[in-house]
Amino acid sequence: MVAAPKMEKRARCFSFANCQYEPASGVANLVYEVDGERLQETITFPWAPWPVDASRQAAFSKALHLLHLVAGISYYKAGLALRIEAAVDETFAHFLDELYEQGLAEFAYVNDLDLSGVISFPGGRHRIPAPVEVDLPERALVAMGGGKDSLVCLRLLQSADIEVQPVCVGGSELIGETVKTAGLPLIRIERKLAGGLLEMNAAGAWNGHVPVTAINSAILLAASLLYGYRYIVFANESSADEATLTNTQGREVNHQYSKSLGFEKSFRELVRNTVSGSVEYFSLLRPFSEAAITCRFAQMTEFHPVFSSCNRNFHQDGSHIEGRWCRDCPKCRFTALALAPFMDPVQLLSIQGADLLDDERQLPGFEDLCGVGKHKPFECVGSISECRALVKFLSGQDDWRDKFIVAALAEQEEIDQAGGLELEPDTGAEHCIPASIMDKINAF
């Protein structure tokens, strides 16, 4: 790692110019400036909702301010400006410093940058008005991603007799198909990045991973106040807390930072202190292991033909593959590994269209998943210990033990020492699920 970003590429000033919402069109405009160059992003909420009561209008304005600040990370990273201008107090500044530094840790690692001391929001110059209490219906906006996790989350809530509304950010047709299969309508929120960002990237600006879940969380916070939902529910599991790797300076780099419990707690606290204590933001799957999730999803056969956990389906400019699975990425490999204990090879083949666990070309990728290769992939995959436990389990199953990947990995000492599969939620795990929701889930 170099000591600091290359100075010739750094911007002088990054500012949060303004943000506004147009009730007539349902469009939120988020405007930023990099050294005077204007960048405008739009978020479109369908049906142009606007609450009639003043308290929800006030809370929404606060949520829009928060969204403006969080979404700015997509543009700040291009220039890593020497100075940040933002109307924030100490509470916001502390949260944003942490989000930008941790959320850009992978970006920094890949670009060979050291962001230590680079990011500093100017807290203390502005006083943020107190949060607003609002009256919201006891129902849930459920973030949908097209994969197994959000579908299990949706079914758990429905089975506990909680009113749900699936919602997604972006135009993925695949997500639409999974929600249609669930027999539910979908709220599809459109996020359009500023065109100038592409021009900056083409001109050599820094580019890379940003914490998309943090941005989507802020978008759904605004949506909950516009549409009237008390609960904002994500399907982030316990494995998101594990760092992807540790860099040469001894700092953890976590691809899933904005899916982690640490981010969830920080975001909840910020919402409670600056927007409204009436909104509950949480992940329903936090107490679940990956095996516990896939065990349940294996029984949800109606979704097997339409779901996909391959992230090459989900890009700003649409899918980058034909079909639902690329069959050659960390997500495809991990999905095969996680589903195999609960299916026979024919069932898994019918889903992915290839037997990844019997393809010797895939061995280096599976070694990375199990922590016996280069390093854990920069992807949303299970923890190393979970991957090892899955392989160990498969090595004892007649249907799977002779598959090339399983047989090769089973020889590793780390696999032999792995624990068993955890198929029930960890009742002692830390989570942010409201007691009223947890009681209904437990009753189910």
C-alpha cells in the first residue's frame, strides 16, 4: 500500500450542494459538486406519494438529507477531495467518517490507496433539528435482491402474519419475476447516477466498490416515510460480519461492511437521533447461519426456477450474462456449496445448469471460499468456517463425496477440523429485530 492517494488525481473540494423532492413527479434530486463541477443524481419513487400529515413530511425531509449524505460516497470516491463541505453536526460527522472509510476500504485496497486521515466530515458547524415522531402502520417494506436470502426473509414475515411489501432499487427483471412468483406487487424505485460520473471515470478518476446496501438503506428509509411503513427489513445474515481480508497495515477490509451488524446498529442509531424513532430498520436473518437459510430455501421449490444469487445479473446497465447463472463466480460457487446439503445433484443441476462441485477448473475459487486459497472473495458469500463446515458435511454424503471439489477439499486439514452445520437460528446472537417481530417469528 502507498502512503497516500496520488495527489495529482485528488480533487480540492467535494460539496453536498443541495437536495430536493418534487411531490408532483416523485423525483428526489441529489446534487453534488467536485471542484465546481455539478453532479446530479435522481431517485424516482413511483406513484409520486406525498404524506398529508406534517410530521411525516418533516421526517421525510430529514431522511432525504441523510440519503443525500450517504449516496454522496459514489461521487466522493472519484476525487477523494482534500476538503469536504457538508451541513452536518458531530453525530452525522462521526457516522459519515466511519461509513466512508469502512465502506471504501475495498475500493482503497484494490486501488492501492491508504485512506488513513483522508476522510474528515466537518462536524460541529451546524445544528440538526430534533427527530420527529410519526404515526406509521405496523407493516414492513422488505428489500428484495432476487436471491434466496430475501425470499426466505419474505416468507418468514408472511408466515408470522406480518403485512409485507417487497421493494427494490433498480430495474432488474429477475427481481420482478421472483416477486411475481411470490404473488405480490413490487415497488421498484429507480436510481439514476449522475452522467458526469461516467465522464470522470473515463477521464481516469478513481473507481471501485461502494457500500450499495448503505445507499439502498437510506433510499428505503425515505420510502418508508413516503409510503407509510414502520419496518424496513433487510435479509443480511451473520456471515456479513466477517472481514474479507486484513490489509498490510493490519486493518480489516470487509466487502459486506454495509450488511454487517456494526453498520446496522450505527444506521439505526443515526435514524433514531436525527430522523425519527418511529421507524425500525433491521435485518431479519441476522441470527441465521447460511446453512439455516439454505435449508429453508430448499423447501421453497416454487422459487427454484426463477431466483438467482449470481451478482452478474445485477448491474446499473442491466444483466451481464445470459440466463440466471454465470456458473463461474464466487456467488455461483457459494450457492452450489450452500444448497448441496439439502438437494441431490440432479436438483442442483436443474437450478444452476452445471455441476460446479464436479468441475476441477473451479477448485481455486472454492479454495478461496474455504480460506485455503489466496483470500476470501470480494463478494457477499458465507464465512470461511461455514464454507468449511458445508464441505465437511458433503464429504460424508453418498451423493456428494466423490465430486471432484468435495473430494479435493476434504483432504485439507482445515476441513477435517470444521464444525457441524447450524440449521437453527442462534437464539443468543446479537440482533436488532424488534421484540414484537421476534415474538411472532418464534411463535411461527
